[in-house]
Amino acid sequence: MYPMPIRQLLNTLRNEFVVSAILALFLGFFLNYTVYFSRAQNQLLLSGDYGSVYLIAEIFVNILFSFFLFRLIAQTGLLSFKILTSFIILISIAVSYYVMFYDVIIGYGILVSTLATDSVELSQEAVGGHFYLWFSLLSVPALFLIWSAKKTRIQTASRRRALTLFTFIVIPVVIFGYLKLADANQKKIEMNGTIDVSSYGGELSYSYLPTNWIVPLVQYAVVKYDDTFNEIDLFDPAKEFTYTPAPQNDDLYVVFVIGETARWDHMQLLGYERETTPLLSADKNVIAFKGQSCDTSTKLSLRCMFVREGGVKDNEQRTVTENNVFSVMKQNGFYSELFSMQSEVWFYNRLDLDNYLIREMITAQNRTPGKAIRDELLMDEVDDVLARKKQGQNLIILHTKGSHHLYSKRYPPEFRKYMPECADAGTKCSVQEEINAYDNSILYTDHLLNELTEKLKDKNAIVFYTSDHGESLGERDGMRLHGTPRNIAPPEQFRVPFIVWMSDTYIKNNQSLFDNLKENSRTRTFFHHELFDSILGCSGVTSPDGGINNKNNLCYR
């Protein structure tokens, strides 16, 4: 038995009110401490004359919010308090690893990517032993504290009222009042200067645990609810407009390669000083554009890339309102197949495909035993289509892993041109090591696209390539990866290339399309919302009644 003072102390620590306070300090302060340092250096208000005052205020606001959240949960009962609080703490500990060691800003896109089936594997590649050590050391004592909590009845009514008033009236008023005051002061600084800044409250919600993952989680739940209960009929361009293929393209291969995380400013083809695309750069049939993505994560970009301009809502979730270009092509005679090294089944199911194979299906086939799971496996599927489909209009969509972190896992050893590379997610790599590995992955993409065009060079064929979004490589205040909410994302997370290759036969049959595309590449920047019209237009499809917006058709002048 413990002595009386120790027993009293233990009983006090098990009081759910005290447990809530300790957890609030742990979550609101400790798990966010590197964010406080970062914001103190980079945030407009925190780096100003009264920066230390605002920083202290942010710390208190985060602790108060965490305490308010735990006390709100406690009103549902002791068991639900333990379960829900454990969930919040465990998720926050896991997220804090990425926030602390990768400077990742958590947003809707990165959260839903994590929840996707195939992203589990990609996430596993981005962590090492350090993550598991971090998670274990922090979660065990936190869980012990939570599950030791006991319901403690406050004896006097006046004290109960005071605690209730403080928790559910004073704390929300203090938080709301501070946010309004700080936001007003930031806007005043903005008006007196030349910088355009985002909402102060919005920055806080995306910067700190636990709101940086709770807010996207709520958004994800809303989207799932909409998809399940409020399914709307999408506007279908194929039913509203007429699309006419060019007669010289009755036998045609259209290949669209969806890249992953590739940036145009790391491609030799588009002015990068390193030789990252030597094969594409030497190909006279290649035309390339510097481009801008519509969002910063795979999930969100796939929603807005392939529909007409205005075919998605400009909300956080990128709600789709129109049918995509691949469905339009299918409805107009193309036999369409997709092969993917990812597993975005929700997206593939919307493309009206004749057939698709995701990574798990591809690797289960007998022709892949012993091969590394890299994008090169997609080339076997292309060979199979070319052998099966020798006539007619054929659409092949390839969804690659491209340059997804961990970059060094995307290419075989012979592509380790730039060294040293970042090869272990469990260590903190330098910015240059990250860039070296990233550039090697671009070099491998160059090889892959060249291999693809070699297979198609004696056919009537056109190949399109663009990536879903860009990537932060640590060059901007140490920020890494992608998925930052687009209203505050750095420019490198939007940088994507747009590359088009046409076979000699296709150029001969469609010379004006090649010439127009080449001329436009000299003066225009590519945007994702131009894909719908450019894929159709560059494939020789026309629409007499407005189904193609030539303003967005890069093969039109």
C-alpha cells in the first residue's frame, strides 16, 4: 500500500478533470512545440514587434482548446471519454512525427490520401524505426493516464457551476476573442504593407494539433456523407455535345500517363540545369510546357484535373459536378483501359473504363514474379494492350508512383546518378540529399516515358504526361512533401509539367495539331483545367456545338 500522501496524489491524478488538464498540456504544448518555433520565425504577427506576446497567446489558446475538447468529450461518460480521448491522442502523436520531422502541414488532401488503401503502403515507406520509437514512447504513458481516469464528483454546486462556466463559456469566449483580435491586427499589418496573407484563424487550424487533422477529418466525413446520401447527377458533356473524331485517326492509341509529384522545374527539358530528362530532351517529337496543378494532393487533383473548367466546386473537398474526359472518350468510341501502380479505385470507377488493373492485381499476375514493384511493371500491360488491340481507337491510362516520397524507392540502383541520396525515412536527410533522390526519380520517369514512346513509335499514337501536383523538398524553410491546403501552399507544390509526344505517323496525319502545340508551348503556361479540351483537341476530336473550349485547347491557335 502507498503512504497516504502518495495515495491522495494518485487519486488526484486519476481525476478526469486533472487528466484532461494534463492531456491538454501534452497535446496543446508538447506535441506542438516545434510548430511554435517555426511560426515564431515565419508568421507575420509572431515575427513582429510583439511576437513573443502572440506566441505565448497561441500556446495558451492551444492548451485551452485541447482542455475544452477533452471536457466536452467527458460529458458523454467515462468510457466514451477514455475511448475518444485515446483516439485523439494516438492520432495526434502519429501526426506530430510528420509535423516535427518533415514540416508537413496536414490538410484534407493528405488526410484522405492516408486513409486510402494503397496509401498505407506509401505511408509505411515514409516512416522508419524512429517513427515507431516516437509513437511507442509517447503513447504508452498517455494511454496509461487516460485509462486510469476515474469519475470524480465535485461536492459543492457552486464549484460545479464555476467549473462549467469556465470550461464551456469563458474558454470559448477567450479563444474566439483572441482569434478575432489577432486576425484584425494581422489584416492591419497586411494593409500597411505589400504582403497578401491568409486568415490568421485558418493558419492556426492547419498549423497545430489536433485541429490540423480534425478539420480535414470532418471535411472527409462530409464528403463521404454527400457521396452516400446526396449523390447528384453529374453533367455529362457526352450527352450534351457532339464529338467527332478525325477520319485519319480511326486507328489510334491515346496514352495518358498520370505522374506523381513531378515538378517541371526539376526537368532538364524545361530548363533545369541537371540532366534529369536526357532522353525526352533529345526527342524531336516531344513538346513540353511549364504548368500549374489545380491542387496539392493526389485525391484532390484527380477530382479537378480531368473535367472541364468549372467542372468542380471551388471548395476544400473539390466536389465534382461534371463527368470527366475519359468517360466522354469512352462514350464516343474509345476502348479504354487503365493500369495503375496506385489504388485510387474511387477515381477509376468514375472513368467509365472497359478494364482496369490496380497494383495488387498487376503484381499478382504470373508475369511479374521477382520484379520490383516500380512503374516499369506498367510497360508489360502496355505490351499486352498493343498485342490485343491492333485496330480502332484505344485509350490507355497509366497511373504511376512517379516521384512519391520515399523518392529513392521509385527507381532501380542504375538510376542513382545524383549522390548522396536520401535513402532512409528513419533519418533526417539534408535538403540536398532529398533533392538528389528526387532528381533520380525524375531521371527514371524520363527513362519510362522513353520506353513507352519506343513501343508506340511505329503506330498512330499520341502520349500525354502530367503529374497530379508538385512537392516541397525542404528548400523553403525546411518544408517537405505536399498536401498543404491550396490557399496557403507554397508555389513548388503546384509546379507540374505537361509533356506531349506524337509519333511520326500521327504528326504526318495531324501536322497542324503538332505545329499549334509547339507554338503554344513557347508562350503559354499549362493549367490542369486545360486537360479536358487539350486531350480531345490534340487527339483530333472536334465538336461543332461547343463541346471543346478552344481557349483551353493547347492544340488550337
